[in-house]
Amino acid sequence: MSNILVYIHAPAPVPTKSQRELLALAASLGEVHAVLGGPADPIALEALTSAGANGFYTAAGGIDPAALLSPAVCLLTAAVRESAATAVLLPNSIEGREIAARAAVRLDSGVITDAIEVDAELLVTKSVLAGSYTVKAQVTRGPALITLKPNSVQLPAHETASAAAAPVRELELGDNAPAARITGTRPRTSSGRPALAEARFVVAGGRGVDGDFSAVEDLADALGAAVGASRAATDAGWIDHSAQVGQTGTTVSPQLYISAGISGAIQQKAGMQSAKTIIAINKDPDAPVFEIADLGIVGDLTQVLPQAAAEIRRRKA
């Protein structure tokens, strides 16, 4: 049976949806071991075991939380060599892609990013050319390092019963002193909404909101959705840059993506067109976003969005 490693950047008592997707996909491919990029308490280990991990690799002495990614790369590389893994699955985040790239150089192997499906032969389905095409790709040398887009794996309908934590193996990393360190952090204010990259529903606003995201946020709250935005909206200072969806922002693959007042330029489409269902609202009937929308509404978002939110709440009542 193939050995599959899953990189867990920040273990927590409750694994994130993307972490559970990585473990579920790995379990369908072979024997699963998780590489822990941070400290994990017994509850976190039990939760990851229940999600599919058969064992864990961690750094002897831990990883310096003030270090950047160098120690994590050392740990992942050591775990691949120790386990003779045939593949490593990582999140399709900024950290995941960078760790994959650095580890691939050390392992003399290949990287595939933006994966949406991986079969038993490690043939990967992914998006290319700003999401315009879907292709098949395969690493031809060394262990495959694959970053998986969120919402690409169907999770089991019922949670697995809790299990005793799988064994943990500590690896000596040697000299991996970081060339850069984190000198300060500031917690992000929580909105109470789902994380943008993992959300099943996303409501995004663009230039058409004209600085007022209240209707977008109200519909998002009615749906239990995350709030997204175009680069034009974030550059204008109407909403934080963490909400940006697109080629230079967050790539999302939700079940439902509602685009309000966004023209749909190629950079924006690259970050959301793999959504299962796309609803576009725009006053311009020739807006490019209508080319990829499953449902298009030509109208004023300040009228359409409140009506939609009201109807959703009425049906929930």
C-alpha cells in the first residue's frame, strides 16, 4: 500500500474542513500519516486520527513559532525520506504552495498546485490558464507534492467515532535556523462568518457596490456565507484585502458563488469559476461574468440582494 503524507500546518482540537478533506483524500489513496507543522495536544491528535491519520510526524523539540517556513520544509522533507512516501498532500494556501515548492527542490521531485481531484495512480485534475481549462497532470520523478483546493473532496455524511491517538514519531531536523523570523503579530477581528477559502457559500461584491457592502453582508448572513470582494473593491479600501477573490487573492470553490456588481475580468474569474453554481448580478447585460454564470440577473444589486435575503429568511422561519 502507498504511503501518503498530509501536511497539517496548524493542528487544532477541531480540524478545519480543508484538513479533513486532505485526510479523506489521502485515505482513498493509501496509508495516511500526518506531518504536524505546529504543536498538537492529545485532543488534536485524537481528532486527526478520527479523520483518517494512522500516525504522525513531528519535529523533535518542536518548531519555533517565530520562524517562517524553513523548519516546516525541513520537517516535511525528513518525513518523506523516513516514510518513503509516494505523495504528499498539502493545502492550496500560500503556506502550502511555498512549502511544497521548497520541499520539491530538496527532494528533486515535482509539484502540482490547484488540484481538484487525485486518482489512485496519482493522476491529478487541475485548473490552468486562470481557470480557463481543466487538465490532467502527473509528477514523473520523485514523490508527488500536490496542493488541493478546498471543497474538492466530498466528506462522509457522518463523523467517524473518536479514536485513540495514533503514534507520534519525532524527527531530528538538525540545523534549520530560519533566515527570517516573525517579530510581531496582530489577531484578525472575527466576523463570525465562515473562512473564505473553505466556505460552501460565498457572496462577493465589486465596484458596483459603490463602497457599501451592507447588502452583500446581509445576504451572506442570511445564507451563512462568507463575504468576498473583487480587487477593485479591496483596492478602494471598501473592505479588507483578505476578502479578495481572484488570481491575486483567494481562490474559492464553493457550492454557490453569488457575484454582485463584479464585471468578471479574467483575474477575478480565475479565483471563482470552479464554483459548482454561479449567480451573477450586474446592471450591465454585457458584463463578462455572465459568460460563466449559471444564472444571470440584470438589475440593481441594491434592490436584488435585499429581496433575496428577505426571501431566504422567510423560508427559514
